[in-house]
Amino acid sequence: MIQISVFMPTSLVARPVIASTLASKCLIFYISGRMSALFDFGIPGLMATLPPELATALGTAAVRMHFKDGQQIHARGDGVEALSIVHSGSARLGYVDREGNYRSTAILGPGQFFGEFTIFARLPREFDAIAIGPTVISEVSRLRFDRLIEQHRGLRAHFLSSLAFRLHAALEFVDDLRRLPLTVRVGKVLAVSARSFAAGNTVNMTQTELSEILGVTRASVNKALKELEQQKLVARAYSKITLPDPQRLQDWVLSQSDSPTAF
């Protein structure tokens, strides 16, 4: 059985504004053996939204799989139909591009899940999943998951809620890409990362990590950060970015966006 601390579903209701802007990737970037800024836009993992009885039922149905640092959890194209829940450690999702370079798409921490497309849409795994550090994955087969859904009707509602938040956030992220200048998007990532990680006014994130999150070049991110620095909204340091006044940065981002759910 999975032993995990859980919170009631009100956590989803308590943070609706932050939750609206998930970049759908729920990123926790990892560099040089250390965890840096949590980038999940305040949306809790599945296990953090389940009441104890549902978390216990899901944990009982799961098979725990232990992985060493760098070990492959799943390969892109795998047809294994199962829901994968990160119990401890982290799972890096990504792919190898045409030039042979590995591109990280997401790094999911405890309580987050992946593989939902394999059980709901019968699609193969979209990304390679690699363990970062010692990692434990709780895997629930499609057959067992289907039984759980029938036995515990409340589980369906929680999954639908979680998936709805992801979809809403993904659509808003795409809208940001189309409408907002890069400088605003950089500011938004930094402001939300600081809030999500409860890091105060420091975000432990490199420019390379920031460029991967936003899908742009490091040079473009560097230019955007310079513009934010000129307005005294951020200050750069080695492997981290300081926000002199996080609320001021958030207010600035809101002033540059016509969306009422920018955070």
C-alpha cells in the first residue's frame, strides 16, 4: 500500500487562479544533482487531491516499481496500458530529437501522474520516462484502474477534475504563446515558480532551464531577463534569479495581459 500524505479536494478550489495557468508540463527541473524551481503553477498532484479512502484504494491497486538514477521507466512508443504515479523521486519525460539531443519535456515529482493517455485513449507512451535519483513509481494497470473506477465512483470525478485543470492550463499556455511577448512570459514563469515553490523572492532556475520551459533559445531568454532587470523586476545571479518584489512582478505581468486568470 502506498503511504502518502493527502489533502482534501478543496486544495483545487482554494487555488483556482494559480491553477488556471499550468503549462501542462508540471515541470520540476533538476540540474547537477539538485532540485531547482518547482514549476507546476500551483496545481497539486493527483494524490494531494484525493481523500484518504480513495488514496488508499489507488495505492492498494498499484504495483511499486523501484528505479535507480538514470534508469528508464518507459520508452517512447511503449504500449503498456497503465497509470504511472510518482511515489518518490522524480521522473523526467522527454525525447531524442533528430540531431540526437535529448530534450526534456517535463520532470514530475511526487504525487504527479503520467500515462493517462494509455488507459483512457489506448495510445502508446508519448515520451521516454527516465528516473532522476532513486525513484519509486506506483503503477496501476488499466484493468485494475477500470475496476477502481467502478468500485469507487468518486475517483472518476477527481480524475476528470485533474484532467480538466491540465487541459484548461494547456490551452491558456498556448494562448500565452500566441499573444504575450517573451518578456512577459518569462516574468510570468518566474513569478509563478516563486509562488509554487514557496521560495519567497528567489527562484533557483538557470537561463537554460527557463529557455527549455518556454521553448525558446537561451539568447532570447537572456534578452528578456535584461529587459526585466532594467525595470528592476528581477536580478540575476549564478543558477538563480531573485525577485526584489514578487508582488510587483506579478502586478506587472497582469498589467501586460488582458486575461483575468494570468495567475
